[in-house]
Amino acid sequence: MATKDKKGASGGAAKGGAKGGGAKGGAGAKGGAGTKSGGKASKGGGKSREKKARGPHAGTGLPVPAPRLKAFYMETVRPRLAQQFGFTNPHQLPTVEKIVLNVGVGEAVKQPKLLDAVVEELAIITGQQPVRRKAKKSIANFGLREGQEIGASVTLRGARMWEFLDRFITISLPRVRDFRGLGTRSFDGRGNYSLGVKEQMIFPEINYDEIEQIHGMDITFVTTAGRDDVAYALLKELGMPFRSDDKKGGRAA
């Protein structure tokens, strides 16, 4: 009987030791977790101290500078146009009113995700959220129904318009493959000029590795000129690289 009691006591002690060891292990794990949380807290404190050390931005409170191309238009282009056409009233001088970018995605009828990619790319290029365009009527041969989203467009005005025009002339157009200049026969008779871009890759904001499909777009430059020859002179002075062998300026309205 004494032997059985000794065995029982030793077994109970072993079980108790195992439980105690588990408890200690759990406490050790909790302690490790506490160390990690403390490390995170210290990192957060470092970030807050870093932000306080930096202070406000140097340009805080200063007026936003005008776009470079707009300043060039006001200082150089306007006097040249007034001298060339004999404008005496400053309100007669033409200017760029807006720029419209339009992309049609016919395959979006079967693959709606393609339109999402186009909208995202247009937003990156222009810095403005595009508007999704819907079909105005149903066409059975194309499997198109009224109200389906088949394109996107952006209308730029003000500072964004001038900045886009500057980037388009100085950076994007030179990246066009085999570029020999813009044609001058795309004026509509009222001083507005349109052109087509075959690939969105000419814009440096687009990453070639992230695109899903190559697509083009239509770009329309709307001016207040009212006549093609005046609009041609305006865009030419702003830096648009027109071909010299084409008929200049189109017809006058």
C-alpha cells in the first residue's frame, strides 16, 4: 500500500509540473508579445517626433504659381497675335478654352473590366477623374444596348488644361513613333483642332508593365478664335509642331 501511494504522489507531481511548465511557457509567449507591442509603440513615437521636427512645408501659405505655358501665352503669344492680325481690342485675342480627351472602348460591352483600366489611365494622364460615357441607342449588330458604358472622356480647363498642353507638346509628342509633325487639315472651320493618338504609351505617366491593352484616344483643342487661320497661329505660337508642307490654317470662317 505504501508503494502505491508513492507512485500516485510521484505521478501527480509530474502532472503538476507539466501544467506549471505550460503556464510558464504561456507567460513567456505573452511577454514576447508585450515586447513586440512595445517595439511598435516606440516606432510610432519615433514617427511622431520626426513629423514634429520637420515642421510645416516651406510653401505653406504662398500663392500657387501660374502654369509655365500660360505665363508664356500672356507675356509673348498675345502681343505677337495682336501684331500679326491687327487686333486692337484685347478681347479679340484668342485663347485655348478647353481640351477634351475621349476614349471609345467598344470591347467593354463584353469585357467591362477594360473600361475600368481606361478610366484609371485617363485619370493618371490628366490628373482629373474621367466621366464614363454610355450608349445613346441600341445596335443589335454590335450587341449594344442603350445605357451601356462604352467609353470615357475628360474635359480640362484652367490650370490643368495649360499643364496638360505643356506636357503634351514638350514631352508626349516627341515620344510618338516616326513623328513628322501634326497635320493642319483637322480644323473644323470654327477654330477648333482635333487629333488622334494611337497609343497611350506616349504619355510618360503610363507604366508599360502595368497596362492591360494598348488603346488610342481623340484629343480636341477648343479655342475662342472663331477662325481656322487665327487658331492655327495661336497653337503654332504655343509650340504645336505642325507640318510645314500642309495647307496652313485651313479656311477662314
